[in-house]
Amino acid sequence: MGARKYIYRVVVDEWPTKDGMPFIDQDWRWWEQIVDYFHNPDGDDPSPPWLPDITEYLEDEWPNAGWGSKPRFTRLVCEPGDEPDYRNGYRGYDNQPVIAVPIAPARRFMQRTQPDAAAKQLREWGCKAHVERAALGDWEAV
């Protein structure tokens, strides 16, 4: 195997959300409306036209309950939990996941496959995203 010549990153030029912000920065209540409609389609669909099928981005059903097989390059949007009130005997509860949404990974990659997959996933969700590369330079002591 030859030496790596490039380092790669994912760049999002445009998010399809109303405010132009990443999916993870959208209010959890907005995502909860979309997920609730997905499970109980009654009334007007709150889903934006750019949103793909979200089945694989939701919590796994029984018997594989949980978020263990969520797609790569995602983060969980969570309903905030309650703070505990130990003096009154209330233990509170942890954040409750609503949906896993794609992110633009902040890390850099030594191979192109992973950033290509992340950019493809973002494009499926309506983003304008691409992969950039830069030549690796000489290392120097600092």
C-alpha cells in the first residue's frame, strides 16, 4: 500500500432547513412532530418536501430496541430530560432520543470512502454537500 497523498473532508454548502442551519440544530419539538406523524399519519404532514424516508433514522423496534444500528455520520436529536429533585424524591429522567439526523463530520479522513458516504447521505436529505481534499505536507516539530 502506498503512502497517502491527501486528506479529505465533508463540506456542506447549503442546508435545506428554513433557517439554513444543520439538522442537529433544529428544535427537537419540530423533529418530534415529524416522527409522531410518521407513526400516526393523521392530519397534515409536517415533513418538509426534502425529507427522505426516515425509517432507518428512528429507534429500532422490538426485539432489537435501541439505537445500536443507527446510520453512520448521525447524531441523536433528544427531548431534554428533567433535572432531578432529590430533596423531594424525584430522580428526573435522561434525555429521550427523538430521531438520528445526518451531520457533517468535523473530522478529517485519510481515505475518500467515508467522506463520500457522508456527503451522499447529506445530499439524500436535501443538502448541497461535497468532498474536498488537500495534499498532505511535510510534518515539522512545534
